[in-house]
Amino acid sequence: MLSQFLFEPFGDTSVRHSLAAIVALAFSAGPIGVFLMLRRMSLVGDAMSHAILPGVAIGFLVAGLNVFAMTLGGLVAGLVIALLAGAVSRATTLQEDASLAVLLLLSLALGVVIVTLHGIDIEQLMTFLFGETAAKMNTDKLLVISGNATISLVALALIYRPLVLGCVDPGFLRSVSHSDGIAHLTFLALLVLNLINGFHALGTLLGVGIIIIPAGIARFWTRDISMMIVLAIGGALISGWAGILFAFHAGIPSGPAVTLIAGLLYIGSVLFGRVGGLVWRVFPGRHLEA
Amino acid sequence: MSELRFHNLTLGYERHPAVHHLSGTVASGAMVAVVGPNGAGKSTLFRGVVGAIKPLAGSIERDGRDAHEIAYLPQVADIDRTFPINVYDMVAMGLWRSKGPLGGIAGTDRHGIEEAIAAVGLTGFEERSIGTLSGGQMQRMLFARLLIQDARIIVLDEPFTAIDQRTTADLMNLVQRWHSERRTVLAALHDINLVKANFPDTLLLAREPVAWGATVDVLTPENLNKARLMCEAFDDSAEACAIREVA
């Protein structure tokens, strides 16, 4: 009975695709989420997820529900918005988050206009917004997601050191090197790449969840960044796997299913996490001798 | 031989000078205290020296060196103390100039890092996350990173402010060690006695240079009074400065 519940769904090729995609997504999105959190950019990530919409919509307009076209469109839109926001804030006195917020709203509005004018049926729209119903995924999506994830992991490894240094001591990084700008821009590009992955796997509204929530979970269990990344990947893997089962059995889209499971893990971590969890605050134990 | 040369240097913000018409040289291996009231332009001068701001007029020569080769301890380091990183990794960052973003850290490097941590008296703190350090321990850690940077020029912006006497004495020993290794040291300081006891040369700054030379000649009561009279506020209606750059 239990084994049927756990393993039967993966007899279906399209559900296996979903699982493979979630695994790839977990490995690339986990560390990106950790850096978003440590750079206090979690909400920027959330907002950026809307920025890719007009690009995706234009891809959809040109080629229908073609994964590659929508990926390309989303990539271009996300990068343009990220670069524009950065450029506006550097050239003027407007802060990056403010200029980003303005551009995102414009971008989202444009995306909705394009999608609506072109016409889209309700089932397509649901997939667009919340991911595949019952976690069934085609091969093209899996290819795109795993390809993006691979690029993301390799690039992150290359910029890891300046990225960490730019978070913890940006003044020092600037005093020894010019690489802070490049690292920041590369990071934004990787964010866009992972948002597109999240969009493909979990829909445009909730795709960012698997990037941000696992990082929030990890923060409650360790004070070490490497361990934090490992835990974020683990949290994303568990949420993804359990979320797919949930989506399959309940016949709901994968986006909300995965996000809710991640949410449960998050609540558990907020309560019981070894680092700053609520329970340990209420019952701190007796103080030590030295 | 001169390590740093200022030519009629003016540094500032939005056209207002914070360091006004400074000329002079810092010899290789010199140990110079920069003294002056708050707002005198000490930090601005240092930010100019390390290339963080561009001169409004005049120039800084660094003897052909890249500004990034100068080790710099800012007055208020913008360190995110909640960031999950430990003391060892933080000190290891001092290797950036030699390792860059991808270079591996070898056994000799690890030895150097451990030595630097021991030299600042933080042995046993390697695994501690930086958020748990006291103000003095934090400053010790940053000095360990400066040691690792192994720079020819070291610029310290008020390194002993809000630091207790014992820590100040320990860290001052490191500065003396740099001096004995013929490195060039510039340090902004408020403790006149500390300057007199340790620094052969002093630049007394009050936006304009008041005096620059041997510490005993510079830190006279008259000069210190002159520096104290400096006007702190920028004049928003000031005219463009009439002193032209000397070619």
C-alpha cells in the first residue's frame, strides 16, 4: 500500500521526468537561494520572477507552447531587466531595488497584455502559472531544465569566491579586485536562469519558491555557508520529491504542491531549528560555566 | 625612493574639497601617522590612496603600483557580521591578490594563515563564526588578514578606535613589525601619545595640510591649535577654487 503510494507514480515516464527535473533544479537553485538570502535579495528574486514573463509570453506568441522559445524569451527579458535596473541605479541616485520594482511592474504588465491579446485557454494558463498538473513533464522541458541547471552550477563554482567575499565584506573585495561587478552580474544572470527553470517546473507564480524557501530552511540549522548550501539542496530535493507525489495523487499542479511541502519544512525549521529556532529560544537550557 | 607621491592633491565629494591642495611624498618604508580632528579629511585621503575615489584635482603616484596592491583597513569596515563564515576563512581572504577567484590554497598557505591567526592572538578561534567575535577580536582578525595580504603599503584608518589598551598594544606590535620589515605604513590616529611613542613621521591634516614631517616637529601645541580651528562645514555657496593646478 505504502510502496504503491510512493513508487507507483514514477512508473509513468512523464512523472519520472518531473522528478529528474526537480533533482536538477534542487542542485542549481539551492545555492542560488542561499546567496539571494545572504545578499538580502530574496524579494528581488521574487520580483525578478515576474520580469521574465513578457519574454516568455513573446516566445509563446511566436512559437506556441515551445519550451526552447519560451526559455530564450524569458532569458532575454530577465537579463535586460536585471541589466537595466543595475544601470539605472548606477547612473542615477535611484537605489537598485527601487529601479527594479519599477521595471518589473512594467514588465509584468507588458507580459499580461501580450498573453491576453494572443489568447490562451484556461488549461494552458494554469500550466503557465502553476506548473504541470499531476506533475507530468515532457522531454523537452527536462532537457532545458537540466541544461540550465548544469550551466548554473558550473558558473556558480567559478564566481563562488568573489560572490562570498562580496557578501561578507564588499569593501575588501573592491580594495583587492575589480571582480565584484562581474560576479554580481553573473549572479543575476544565474538567478534569471534558475527562475526560468522554476517557471518550467513549477509555473511562473510559484517557481521562485524552490529557490528561496530551501535557503530559509537551511538558515535555521547551520552557521556555515557550505553546510547551508548542502542543506538547501537537501530541502529542495525533499520538497520536490514529496511535492511531486502530492501533485500526482491529488491531481493538482506541481507548483503549489512543491511549495506547500517546502513550507511545511520551513515551519518545522522555524520552530525546531538548532540555530535560532523558536523552541530553543523559549527553552534555552541552563547557561554554561564558561 | 618614494612609495607614494601627492601632487597638489584635492579630494572630496560633489566638488567640495575634503583634502585640499596636498603635496608631498611618503618614502618607502616610512611609518606615517595622519592626525587631525574629525572631518579633517583623513579617511578621504586614505580612500584616495587606495583608489576608492578619484581626485577632484591633482594626482597620486603609487610608484607604478596598482591601487589594489595596497592593504587597506577602513575605519568602519562594511562587514556583514551575520554572514555565516568563520575566522579562518575570513583571514584566508587576504590571499586574494596571489590566489584570485580560483587558485588553490596549498599547505604553505595554510601554515601562513595559522601563523597570522597566532600572531594576533586568536589561536583557537579558527572555527568561530565572525558574528560571535567582540569588537577587539574582530579587529585582531582583520589585522591577521592584513598580515596575510603581505602588502608593501599598508593603510590603517583609525585602527585603534574603541579598542582596549591591551589589544591596541598587541596590534601596535604588528605595525612595528611591518615597519621593521621596511613596509610603508600610513595610519590615522587620535591618540597623540601613541603617535609620539611609535610613529617617526606625522602628517597633521585639517582639510589643508597643517604640517608634515618628523613627529616631534609636527605635533607642537601651535600646530595642534591651528588644526583645531578648522571649519568643519562645507560652504554650499563656495566659489570655484582659485588655485590653479601647477603643471
